[in-house]
Amino acid sequence: MLIDKWKRQQSMAAQHGSTSGCIDDSLLFLKVPTLRHHNCHILLDPEITTIWKEKLKVSNGSSNSEKVNYRFLSVRELTDRLHRLQQRYRTLQKSAERLKEKVRKATEEHGITLDEESESYVAEIMTSQDTISYMENLSSKQSIRHIFWQQQLEASSKTRLPGYEVAPFDDTVVFVSKTQRTLRDYTHYVQSSFGFSAETDQMLTTAAAAKVSSCPERERSVMLLIDEVHIKENLVYDKHSHNIIGFANLGDINEHLTEFELSLTSEQPTNTQKLAKTIVVFMVRGLFNKLQFPYVQFPCHSLSGHQLYDPFWEAVGRLEQCGLKVHGVTMDGGAPNRSLIKLHQPCCAGSFVYKVPNPYSVDNRFLYFVSDPPHLVKTMRNCFMSRRLWCNEKDILWSHVQKLYEADTASMCGIRLVPKLRYEHISLTSFSKMRVDLAAQVLSESVSKAVVLVCGDVATETAKFLDMADKLFDTLNVHNYSHGATARKPFQMPFTSHEDWRLKWLENDFLKYLDNWESSVRTRPGFSKAQRQTMMLSAPTRYGLRMTGNCRGGNVEIAEATCEPLSKRRCRSKHNAVTLDKNLSVVDLGSCNDSILMKALYHVVNEEAHSISYFQEKSPKQIAQGLAEWIHEHPDSASAFEKAIVESFLNCIPFTSTSPHKKKMQTEMWGKYHTLRTSIAYVEVWKIFLRTSQLSYNPIFCQSVGHFIFKDLVKAKLAVHSSDCTLRNVTELTYEEINALRYTAGYVPRALKKRAVKIITAQ
């Protein structure tokens, strides 16, 4: 319609003598009619006309359309060609995959695996001069014989490096890319599980043995890292173990104590299983090598310090059994971690705890508690930002850093004093507060010098605080041999001796700086105790700084821990659901043939982890087997030893069930138990008993058996019995439980059916 109308207008214009034009029919493929003048160069120039004719051929579906240059194609034509190329690529890719699968199956059915001698012999034949001349004289270079010989010749000349695989047909070296599927195979190599396992211990032993080089004693030194990770509450069915994962589980003894606490406060039976909110992760890190191993994890609902005691020391014992030397543990300044550290206070002479005896060590080593340095830097910066600090008659203010930033950015010369100081360092959000780099760049030497230059003498204490924090972080952040010299940072030079001058600086300068700060605040008149607390760093931060600064070792003597028995008190049951045996003794636990000591020995024998003895002459399992045989022959001596051990452990277990502070009761129990197990008297009793049975003393074996006996006594003494076998009040299912039932009701029968079909098919 539009073209006809335009032709009528042109004919009328021609009759009246107007300028005429025409429609360029060669441009109809553009789907829009183009109006051009009769004298247009596109219509008259033969070269341009040829170009448009080529486009016209492409639009009409000419056979040579695939050969046209891309610059002559429109957007729609480029899109169509791209779709055709993608379809062709997919077809070729599927064809290649089918051929590879065909070759793989043929190789598995008819392939032959050569040993090293045969492989070298075949390679010698294929690389001989006669074989090469014969293959080069073949008439067809595309024959299977020639292609196979050529690929084998190329593969034999290549070096197979770690991280490479060999193709099944042509033996060509192929790089394995770290795709999502490859990473999934790595992460699912071992089925994920919570708690300790012998398989994980074996993997750790293998990984540690691979890192041990010329100095095995030094290379076996490790640190244990503990961190708590928040997760989403959810229930998932595990098709491998056929268990529902998602409930909190910190070990059998912690679950028993939790159930015991709930039975004291509730008359009705209570469900102790709660959904996990966090996961506590234990990681092993080598001190003198690159060993990094995520060891074990525990799901938990609300973590307390006394709940960490059992998994923490069991992890230390298992690591020592694997042949590693645990020198310390690193954790952040959370409340559960601080509670765990203070729990060991009864076995230390002073009120400040930074190291404790390691009962599993053969050479009587101490285990040091170290606060996480990045966490310390962030908490120091947060206190500096949110508090009005004061020291030595002067303020330590965040506004000094803000004034420095404003003056530095307002400079018109283009040269800044602190170029790394940016807006995100000053205006912190909830996310940026977690970034360590922002905190470390504020608490730096360059900011310290610039603050004094801009703010003057008012900011001298602020500059001193920033300088001390920078030196502390540099001391704890030595990670390179040459970075200290390159960056002109003497505090980041490598450590060469246990008497290094920086360790003395920590003790003589940094710790004294904290002491002078606290003394100046406490003696400041006119302020309350709460106001004075805001003039210093927070109490957890100060405790972490002192604990980390004291890790030099040997500067504070700790007296030997001795066992202090508790006075026995009668127990009164508050509810019928709890039964406490006030006269519990060795006789009540059974005869010598079925005693608690024999139960512990059977546990050590049946536990696969106790059979690992990579760095040791005799494993705990072998010692337990020998001791069990000796006990059958000398029951009287074993009974006397067992009675002494049990009575010592019973003194650590509380006798009351009416204590209003249940967590404090557990904290005291674990603290007294650790005091007992690290005492000289306890070790001497074990040495005498093993010497009598003609066995050598092994601290790992003795502590493992003793720990099992103590946990069994706690379960027997703080036993929980239901008063009625039926529930009076049927509780309604929660939303999570309903979802779990819906999930398992469909998945579990299907998994069982598939397993039954496999068994029937195999039979």
C-alpha cells in the first residue's frame, strides 16, 4: 500500500515537472522500503551496486552466504549465522563424545596394561630408527597404523606432571581443568560426616607423612585452629548413612549432660534434639610446612565453653596419636572460647591462663592458647572507633583519623600523606567491619605518623596506639623471608631464635604498655567503674592481647597441678526423672571380668583410630590387648588399680542436682578433671601399674582409657531415667519435623527399594 501510494505521488509529480525518484528494489530485504534519488551514487556507482547485489544474494538464501564477510552482514544475518555455527558445534561435540566413549569401551575390553619393563621395551621399539623409516615410507599417512604410531611417539616424549591425566586410547597427556564437576569429585572423595572417624585420622597421617622432609621432629609441629561458622537451620536425609542430618550433636557426653540438665528443670520428658545453628570446625595447620587439613566438625545449637572441652582434648589426643606435636590452639575471642580457656584455671597457679600441660604429650609439653591475630586487629579497631579511649592524660579518638582523611583528601596539590586511606576506612558498615585489611591499614605506621603531622600534640597518644598495634600485627604476621626487608618492616623479618628481640618487645614493651594504660585509667578520679571501662579496650580484647603476648613460653612459671579431692555430700533428687547413686563404687559397676576398666580396654581395641601408629613403636591398641591379657591373669592387682582411679574420678563429679548454675557446675567438673589427669600423682599411678604388667608407659593410651572411664562414670552417676514409659502429653510436630517426615516418606522407601533390587540382581 505504501509503495503504490508513493508511485502514484511520483507519477503526479512527473506530470507537473517535479524531480523524480525510484524505489531501490535491491534493498527490500531490509523489510523497510528505501527511497532514493535517480542520481544516487548507490544506483549509479557499479562497485557499490555490486556490494548491494551480494547482500541481496545473502538475503535470498544464496549457497555462498556462509562465505560472505562479516562486515557485509546485518545484525539479523549475524545472529542467524551464529545460531547455525552453534548448532554445528554441538553436533560435532556430540559426535566427538560418542567416538571417545566408543574408544574407551574398546580400550577397557581389549586394552592391555603394561608394566614398567614392557613399557620401556615397547617405547624402545617404537622410537628405533627402523620403525621410524618404515612408518615414514608408508603410502598413506592417514592410516590407523601411522596415526597410532605417531600419537604414541608424541606421548612417550612428554613428561607427565602432577595434575595431568593420560587418555585411554592414544596415551596423550591431558590437563585436568578444575571444573565444577572436578571440584565436586574432590570434595566428595570422602563422605562428609560429623565427629571423629578413623578414616579421617588415616588421611591426616598420610598427609602429614608427605610433608615430613629431612627434619621430621620439626615438621611434625602443628597448631589446632577452632572456628564457629553460622549455618542455615535445615534437615537433610543422608542416603549413605540413612540418617537425618541437621540436629546438634557435640558428642555423647555433652548430649547426656544436656539431657540431665533438662531433666532437672522440667517435670515432663523433653526433646533434647535441637536444630543446629552453627558448626564448630577444627583445622590442623603446620608450623613449619604447608600442612592444612580440615580435621573435624560438630553441629551445635548454642555453644558453651564446657561443651568444647571433650571434643577439644579428644582432637588433641588423636593428633598426638597420629604422630603430630600439638603446640597450641588458635581461636577468636568469642564467649565460648574464653570460657574454655578459663576452665583450665584450676590447674594453673595464677588467675591468668595462657598455657596448660598437655596430658597426651610424651615429652611433657605445654599447650598454648593464642587469640586469632586478625580478630584482635578488628576488635582493636572497633573499640577505637566506638569508644572514647583515654591514656596518660590524653584522648585516643577516632576523630583524629577522620580529620586526617578530610585534610588529606582536601589537598589540592594531588599528593596525599596516606594514599591507602579511603572512604570505606572511615565510614564502616556491618560488612566492612569484618574486613581485616581495612582494620590493618588504619592501625598502621603511616597513619600514626600522619596523625601527629595533621593534628599536632593532641594526637600523640592516638599515634602511639596506632604504632603499637601496627608492630603487634607485623610481629604476628611474618609469612615471607624477604617481605620485611622489601617493605622496610623490621617487625616482619623472619624469626631465627626463641630469644628473638620481638618476643622480648612483646613482654617488655607491649604488655607493659597495656598495664600502664589500665593503671592510668583506674587512678583517674571523678569517674565510675562503668565509665572507666569505656576508656580502655574491651575486656575480651585485652585478655586476648595478653594471652597472645605471653606465648613466648617460659616467662611465667606454672606450679605442678595436684589433685584436691572434694568432700562427699549427700544427693537429693529434685524430680523422679533423675536418679543419683550416692554410694557408687567399683563393686556396683561389676566384677573384674566385666569392670569399667575392661570396658575401656575393649573400647580402645575396637576403635580403629587407636591402631594408627605411624610415628610410634607400639599403638594403643596393642598395649590394650597386652594389658587385657595380663588382667585376666592378675584380677586382684587390676581391681586395686581400678578402685584408686575410680575414686579419684568420683571426686571430680558433682554430687548435687539442685545447683541453680548448671553450666558453672559442668565448668567446675571439667576443670577439676583436667587438674587430676595432668597431676604427677595420676601419671605415677599409671606408670606403676603398667610397670607391674610389664608394659611401657604411653600417655596417649593412659589418657584415652582414663577419659573413657571418666565419661562412663559421669553417665552412671548423673543418670537420667524416665519415670513413665509412655508420654502423658503428646506434643505436636514442629514445622521442621513435618518437612522431615515428608522428605523421608518419599525418599527412604525409594532408596530401600533400589538397594533391594541391587541385592536381588546380584544374587
